[in-house]
Amino acid sequence: MKILRPQKEYTWILILFALFFVSFGLWSLRQYNAVSAWPFTVACVLLLLILVLWALPNSSYLQFNHEGLKIRHLFKTTHYQWEDIQKFWADRRITGQMGVYYLLNGNRLMQVRFLPDNYGMKPHELAVLLNQWREHIVDEWEEPPPPSRRKVAKKLMHPDEEETVLLPVEGRV
């Protein structure tokens, strides 16, 4: 089992900015009695509350193990089995930032979703790591092929070329 947690430094910087804007809104309400400062102040207070919730220790993480993938973001948990996910890849979001997307296998249509965070990793590295886990687990589930009736023997040759010789199974001609 592996758990990845988001980096909180960026969140704390946003909290400081939100505190600044809340204090600016309160100051403008007191200094100028500006009614237009109320919506600004309320919006900044709501943003501050969301950011504080986001900064709490178990509010966001990505956990993956042999059973599947669990995404927890702002106390909402989503769980997927590995066979439900077709692949992961890194691409740009609408905002221009790089993110990790995943393709879900559906009964009737395929759904593309994205991870809410990069969890302290580069998007390409995270996509490769998740694809490796998914492929490893899915390969374990697949049954091995039935044993063939012929043995395969390899001659020693140059590493660039390979030749396969089929030999009959002992007891059969």
C-alpha cells in the first residue's frame, strides 16, 4: 500500500493571501462604510474556510494498493478498482497547469477524469507510477497460459538475433 499526500506549502501561501484580503475587506467596511465590500469580504472568508479545511492532515491523499485506487479530496472519498481504470496520462488542464488524467471503463461510455493534485510529484512521474501499479496488479490477475505440448529450447547465438527450436515432448514422437 502506498499513500501520497499533497504538498501543503502552496495552500498556506493561499491562506495568507486570503487572510490579507479578509482584513482588507474588513478595513474598507470600517473605514469607508462601503456596502460593496460585504460580498468581497464574505467570499474571502468562505475561501479562507475552504483552504483551512484543505490544509488539515487527512483531508486529501491518494492511496493505492492491490485492491484499487482511493482518492480523497476535501473529505470526499472516491474508490476505483484497478480493472475499472484503463490508463493514466499527464496533460495540460484548462488552467494551463499539468495534471494527471485517467480513463474509466464504463458499461456504455468511457469517462475521462483527473486527479485533484499531483501529490508532490511531477505529473509524468505520477502517471508512470500509477500505470506501473495498474499493469502489475492486472497482470497478476490474468491466468497463466495453459502449458504447451512442446518444449522450447534456445541456441546460444549473438544477442541481436534469436532462434527458437521446437522439440517434441518426451514420450511422443
